Amino acid sequence: PEPAPPLVRPRRHSVRAQILAALRQSLLAGELTPGEVYSAPALAGRYGVSATPVREAMQQLAGEGAVEVVPNRGFRVAEHSVRDLAEVAEVRAMLEIPAVIRLAGAVPCPERWVGLRSLAADGVAAAARGDRAGYAEADRAFHHDLMSLTGNRRLVAVVDDLLRRARRPAGGPRPRPAELQADAAQHVTLVDALSAGEPERAERVVRAHLSLARHRF
């Protein structure tokens, strides 16, 4: 029999994924202003695509709390309050601290820490350059992979969502270079504690790390 014609759906999804990534970067870089309303056609013109993948990507961002739907107009970039960020940080602490304590004594394969150590080094390098967006991505990747070590996909998905909700646009308060570097160094210290199998030390480090999360992005 003749092979079925290839589906075009994966390509459409690929375009949507690319636009979603570009929109997230624009939000973090401050290219999309909090409180401003943007239409899908206008953004489509900026990215050189049709309005459909832009609209789909913005709907996903609305589900993540990054934008708000404005009927018949488009999407308003969300303005996160200090309370919003504090609540996200609190929920992250409830999830990540117990997970880290378990990981410190439960992961038997030393090689599993190699990837985390590499991501921690990426964060240190980005912080040293003063690359706020680069550090935000390194931080996201580090915590994603850290939670992935638990083997709990739902936990990973929830923490990923919280990390996205916690990101501040570039127009918000910016951490000083020394603060960013200290934050990055905590990743390295956490990996040291995990690889040494020291749950109490790992708990202290991650607790201090997450207590500053509301001020970073």
C-alpha cells in the first residue's frame, strides 16, 4: 500500500514552540512591557509568521500567568506583585526542599551529579558576565534537572511552571552583579552537598537559595 502522506501538524507545533520560546525571551528581556496590550497580528508581524501560532503561544503563556487575555484586543503582559513572587517562592520551597533532602541520600549513582555540576558552572559563567537572561535560563535548567532526578514527572512539571511564573521582566528590580554571582555559587555548593550525601547541608543551602528567589527574576 501507498505510504500515508506526511502530516503537517509537527511543523505547525514546531513553529508554535519557537514562537513560545521567543516570547518568553522577549518577556524576560523587557521587550514586552508589563501592563501593555499586544495583539497576535502585531506580534506575528514582528516574528514574520502568521497570527495563529502566536495566538496559540500567547494562550499558553496566559495559562502560565505571564499574560492576561483581553477580549477583542489581544494579551496584556502581567504585572507580578511582590506578594505573587513571595507565594511562588513559598510553594517552591514546599516542593524542592523535601525533594533535595531525599536526593542527598537516595541517589546512588555519582555520575548523575555530573550534569548538574555542568549546569551550575553555566550559571556561574553567566553571572560572571552579568548576563541576567543567560543566568535565568541556567537557573531554570539546573532546577529542572535537579527535580528530574526524583523521577517524579509531575513534580518536574509543577516546578517548571513555578519557575516560569517567578521570572521578572528586565524592567523590574535587577539583582546586583555580586548578588547574581552569590546566587550562582549556591548551585555549586548544593551539588557539593548532594554528591557528598549530606542532607542537612543540602537543606540549608537550598533553603537559603529559595529564600532569595522572589528577588531574582
